[in-house]
Amino acid sequence: REILTEALADQKVLDLSGCSVNQVLYYVSLGTPVFAMVGQEAVLIVGYDEHNTILYCSGENEARKMGLQDSDAFFGGAGNIFLGYIE
């Protein structure tokens, strides 16, 4: 969280840990990506549609879709650790 707070000095960083994927998509709908920690990797939730989340994984250097139910299981298995921000 400290790194994100320093990098986004003009924004308020929010600890959204424990929220569901559906809940954090609210912040994505505002146009701000949500950071998710999965093990030692940070994943950005950058968008969504009716059936999928759109994820950006820095190691892959591209965005990919993951079904909403798969996203729930994926992030839930990692403890639903999310960080968001608002201006």
C-alpha cells in the first residue's frame, strides 16, 4: 500500500481487501483500475463486461479476459487483496 500511496500522491488510496470482485468493479466503472495481489504478483483489473473481468498482468504485458466466476475463485483463493484509489 505504501508504494501505491507514494506513486499516487494526489489520490486517496483505498484498501479494498475482503471485498468481492463484484464490489471492486464499482471502482473500475469509475475509470480507475483496481490492483489485486495474487501471491507475489500484482494484477490490474482494468475493465469488465457482462461475463468477464479484463486483467492486465505485468509479466504478460497484455490484457486478457477472465470469466466472472473464475475471477471470483482466482482472487478469492489469493485472499481478495485489492487496492483502489479515488481522486
